[in-house]
Amino acid sequence: MDPINLSSDERIDEIASSGVQIIQSKEVFSFSIDAILLARFPRLPQKGLIVDMCAGNGAVGLFVSSRTTANITAIEIQERLAEMMQRSIELNGLEDQMNVITDDLKHALNHLTTSSTDLILCNPPYFKIDNAESHTNDSEHYTLARHELTTNLDEIFDTAKKLLKTNGHIAMVHRPERFLEIVDKMRANNLVPKWIQFVYPKADQPANILLIDAIKDGNAGGEVFLPPLIVHNADGTYTDQVNEIYYGKH
């Protein structure tokens, strides 16, 4: 394998306990616990196709590659992040399992076939753009990753229902304050929420992360609210649950 070139602002990190390496840059994007929790949340198919929407620098798809033999296609609109992800794929020798589509999510069906996908993973922008004065970041990369400038829930779920096979799943990480909106929009697109988990920074604090898994054309009802996931102990250390997720040990 040819050496992987890094820009002056880039570094190579390992993704939790996966053994998979990822190229990152604090100047454009670094993955957070949200990506790790999403990658560990759904039941993964061991064959077929997984699509990682709003893939960023590829942390979710790369982590998942260590736990499945299914093919993984990542979709990312930002060329810099997509290019970093491609080099991470090459760094890990995953060219036969994982590929990158650099395009707007609304063009996904130009690259992928209707009813072809077993599982969609999505870590989308969390914040709405209500007006030009919205709380966007100075960095264009972070702004696009965090705010609904290039996609939104309606587009994500419309695309998902077209890509997924019947009984295929979409798993998403988002913010709890948008839970009811997410459920409504999922149902409007024949995506029936089945598994829901709220994540709390500490036991005495409100939830700040939502994990939700929905099935295409599923029967109504049967929702499972999983036990709460607490990230930190009172002293700021990781809980046993999170240590298990990150490092495979307590």
C-alpha cells in the first residue's frame, strides 16, 4: 500500500476499540461520542448494503466496518471530508468493503438503486436554520455538519424510504428536543420507530442525545424504550457502559 499523505492540520486516531484508524482534523471535523453510539446502536446485517448518510469524515461507517462484512456506502456532500474519508478507507485497507459518494443527499438515487439497502445509518445536522441570523459557526465545515443548510429530516426520510428494502432499518442519532418531530416525519414516510434510547451526560442531568431505529413498512406499535444510557459518573469518569462501548471493558 502506498503511504497515506496527511495535511499539516491532520492526524490519525483510532476509533474507540475497533482497531480502525481515521484521519481527522480539528480545522474541519472530528467525530464525537454521537458517532460511536450510533455505530453501536442497531443490529448490523452481515451481508447486503449499509448506507451511511451525512457521513462526515466517515467515523460511523469505518467503525461499523469492524463489526460486519456487509458492503458500506457513505454519502457526504463536503469534498474535503469525503476525501479524508477515502484516505481513511485506504489506510485501513477497506477498499473492497467501503466506498464514498461525494454528492448532495438529494442525488442519492443517481448513485444507488431503489429498495437496495438493508440498513441506513444517519448522524445528520441537528439544528434548524430559522433565519439568516441563526447560530451558525465560523467554520463552513462545522456549519454544514451541524445546521440544516444542505439537508433536513424531510429529505433524509424521503430518501431513506426509497433506498430501503421492505423491513430495512434506519438508525439515527439526534437531539431529544426533536424526538416528536422525528417520530412524526418517520411515520409520514412509512418508517415505523421501534427502538428508542435516550442518552444522559450524567444521571442527574437531562438527556442530550437520542438514538432511534425505525423499520420500513413495519406494523404500528411495539416500540421498545431501552434503558437510559449514562455517559459520565458524578466524578466525570466514563460509566461502565460507556467504557464497554469505547474500549470493550469496564
